[in-house]
Amino acid sequence: MDIFYSPEHRAHRGEFEFFRGELVPCFEKPERADYIHAALVRQELGNIVAPGSFPLDAIERVHAPRYLRFLEGAWDEWAALGNTRDAIPAVWPIRGFRHDVEPDSFIARLGMYSFDSGTPFTAGSWQAAKLGADIALSAQRRIAGGARAAFALSRPPGHHAGADFLGGYCFINNAAVAAQAFIDGGAHRVAILDVDYHHGNGTQSIFYGRPDVLFQSIHGDPKTEYPFFLGHADETGEGAGAGFNQNYPLPAGSGNDAWFAAFDLAASRIRAHAPDALVVSLGVDTYVGDPISKFRLDAPEYLRMGDAIAALGLPTLFIMEGGYAVKEIGDNVASVLRGFRDRAG
């Protein structure tokens, strides 16, 4: 399996985030990808491949151009105002406010294009986010060329980013960009399986009205877990996309058996969809030792997860999402890929 990776992800290093009412050091940090990279090399799980560079057109297939323009110039604009610390949004246009007029104020636009105060924008955020999309597209191209599987080892993650908003550490939705690239390349149907602890609200919102991209997400119950406002079981798509979105919210404390029971339901939906390719939003924050999540998957279950994904028999693109038990993240990701490899050959 080819593993697409660049150390330039380290350009994005948030200093602080708001977490449960406190300003704390960011949980999403470069060491996450570094530990994964080290584990994959140590366990000889694939070839490390540098990504290519892709035009913004490929990203604009799922993200609004004015949103991308904002991201691209955000740090320079923030710095021109005399700021040197990370930019964190402080005001949001909620219900009843206008979204059609882009404000002149930088801080107003930062709030307009975000949904939380836990996603700091740094000097290297745009570079790392664009690189993440390039990594995902490079891995997608490898599978489109006939490979059975590939892994996009990128950060920051992406599945919380919508067509025109950031949040949850995410700026560009790499899974959505890759799924759209499969469709643009001739695939009739694609499935996205999101196994991160947190619901992929951005991915759901991008494809909610479409029948060509099936979205399946297993995650913490949004009544109590971030991102809170999407991810309920009754959200099944709308219009032409009705029936092509399924959420499997589980209560805090859910363990191995409950998680894999939900996986079996998602797998049956994926088989029925008969996709040409599968995109896996791979979060390992379902791990029992994760500091900000509340599932209780044991480390050996990640080998089982990879085996179960391989059993679907589909060309599979893994894209890195969450996982914040930094010292264990590498071995957990490696276990998923090893389980997949051992089943798929």
C-alpha cells in the first residue's frame, strides 16, 4: 500500500484552543502525524510517497471559491492587522443573521466561515490544509489508476469542514474532495465510511442531497458529543439524496461489541450501494485511552477494523482524521492498515 505523506504538514501548529471553558494547548498537533509515520515505517506497512500538487479547481468541486480565497489569504490579513498569535473566531452569524454579504472585518469573516472556537488559524494553516488536499488527491489518483488501496497521511483533519465553513480542527474536507475526484473521474457511485468518534458533519452536509455518494458514519451521540448539531439517526438525506445518508450514533462508553454491530449495519448499506470506490475517514479517537473521546475500543480491535473494511472487497482510500492519544495513535493506525493488508493481500 502506498502511503502519501509530507513532513510539511508541520506548518500548521496551533498554540491554544478553547476546550470545556478553558484555553488549553491544542490536542491536534504535528506529533500526531509524526507518530503515525514512524509506526508505519517501523512496521513496513507501505511505501512512503511524496504527494503531487493539484489546482484549486479540484477543491472547488466541493468548497465555495470565496471560502477558499478567505483561507488562502487569512493569515496575511490577520498579520497585517498587527497580530502574531493564532486567530480564533469570536462571533458567529447564527439564526436570523445574514450570510450572503461578506463583511469587510477580518474577525467577522473568520466567524462567518467557522462554527467553533477550537480551530485556531495559524501562519501555516492554509499551506498544511492545501497540502492535505493534495495528499488525498494523490492517493485517490493512485487508486483510480488501479491500486487496491492507498493511505493519505495528512493533517489537519478534514471531515468537519463543510462547503464554506471550518471547525473541529478542519479547513478542507479531504474525504469529500477525494470522493468528488472519483466521481469526476468516471465513478458512478462512491461510498464514504466515517469511523471517527466525532460525526463528519461537513461530509454529510456536502453530499446530503446526492445519490452518487453514500455516507455512513459511526460516532458519539450528538445529544452529548461534539459537533452536537448533526449526526442523528433520522438524518437520511434529502431530495435526490434521500436514503443515501445513514448515521449510527452510539452512547458514551460504547465498547467493541456495540461499535462493530454498528459497523455491520454500515457495511450492509455499502454493499447494497455497490460503489466503485470506498473512502474511509479514518479516525482512531474511538480508542479507550483517547483524551477527548468516550468510546472504549481496545487496541486489538483496530486490526479487526482493518480486516472488516477489507472484507468489503472495494478499492479503498484511507484518509487520516482524528485520534488524540498521541503515543498510541501510530500503532492503532498501523493496526488498521495491517488488518486490511492481511485480508486484502
